[in-house]
Amino acid sequence: MSDPVTPPDTSDAPADTLTGGPRRGRGRTPGRMRGGAPLPLLLPALVGLVFLLLPLVALLVRAPWGSLPEQLAKPEIWQALRLSLVSATAATAVSLVLGVPLAWLLARTEFPGRGLVRALVTLPLVLPPVVGGVALLLALGRNGVVGRLLDSWFGITLPFTTAGVVVAEAFVAMPFLVISVEGTLRAADPRYEEAAMTLGASRFTAFRRVTLPLIAPGIAAGSVLAWARALGEFGATITFAGNFPGRTQTMPLAVYLALQSDPDAAIALSLVLLLVSVAVLAGLRERWMTAAS
């Protein structure tokens, strides 16, 4: 009778050997490599970092800190800041109402020319803002293709008004939201919507009750990006809405105007915009950006 086979002693074997899987480091972030960065990548990365941070540091160094309270106490500054915040928020609201359905259309439906439509939607991202302002004038101006009808039928005139500021900012900011939401929709599993519809929900109910909660981080990220883009809009705004204090003069326009006559005031205005931008980035959580990518 043969001797019984004694199983090998595995008490000291590593856990990955027992499970048959590869050894994984603890606390390691997926997608990141161990070790230092290679020199051919490290040097350009450092140069790029300096290139991006140097103008901001120069703005802080050259800021008139002594006269800053006096500069910020000017009523026209707060008037321009208030108009910028209100118009950027209104433009983001318009982008949400129109952009989320447009993103769903591009991500969830098939129709002829969808690639062309997507290219046209993203065109304002690469179009010079001044050209966008000229296009808005030709379309919505008093003698524009649609503007003449708005004027004659409803008495609505958009150029050189606060509403014109909102229209110009929404035109340049909406593509950011559409791209963000479309990417999130493509990453979301459509089977949840299909399961809801098999249970009797209509397609709109499935979108409202299932899809929207799933893509909420992408909508939030796109909204913040659109709001920040609208806040900093200059070219389309000055072309389509003009530069009238209290009515169409936003913070970027006020900075441009002050730079010609009072550089200290321009720097003070720039610091305010920088502070608002930093606050926006601080409020944009990393998980939103990850979900939108």
C-alpha cells in the first residue's frame, strides 16, 4: 500500500500564490506607475507647469495690494461683477435646458448626418469668439435672418442688451456641457433604461427617473465648465452685445476697458476673476471630472 500524499505546506506562501493571481501592491492607485518619471518626460512637464503658472504668479506679484481696497470699492466693479455672475448663471441655465437633450440625442439615437451635427455643435469651441459674435448679429440682429422676425412680430431686440449678453455666452459655453454630458451618456449602461421601459415606463420617464441620476456627475461637471466659460467670454459679447456699463459690460469687458486707462484697476478686476475661477475649480470635485471623461 502506497504512502499517502502529503499536501505541500502553504502557510508561508504569499496570498497571490494561493489564489493564482498576480501580486498587487497595497494602496496603489490604478493607472499610476511606480518609480520616478523619465527625464525626457519630466523636463517638458516642468516647463509646461512653469509656463502655465508664471502669468498667474506675475499677476499676484504686480498686484497693487496697497490700493486694492480702494480699487475694489468702486461701484462699477461690483456692477460688472454682478452682471457677469447673473449672465453666466442664466447662460448656464439655457445650456442645461437645450444642451442636455441635445447630448442625449447625439448619444442615444441614430439618424443620418449625426457626425455632421456633432461637428457643428462643437464648432463654437474652435470658432474665434469675434466671428461667433458676427454670426450672432447676422442671425439675431435687428436686420438678421431671425432677428428681423423677432423685432417685427414680437418687438424683441437682442443685440446690445443684457439678454444679448446671455445669448452670446450661451452660444460659446453650451458645447462644453454637450460634450461632457454626451461622454457620460456613452459611458452609462443603457440596459438600465431598457429595463425600466420593459417594466412599463415611457422613454421620457426612463430618462427622467433612471438616466438623469446616472449622469448627474457629468451634468454637474459640464455645468461648471459652461459657467466658467460664460464668465470669461469676451469676443462674442463685445461684438453682439456691446460694452455699455450697467447693461452689457461684464468683468472681462471691464478689464479690457480699464487696461487702457487705469492698469491698477485692470489688475484688481483680474484678481477678482482669478478668485472666482479658483473658487469654481475648488467646487468642481475630481469625481465629476472622472465621470464626465
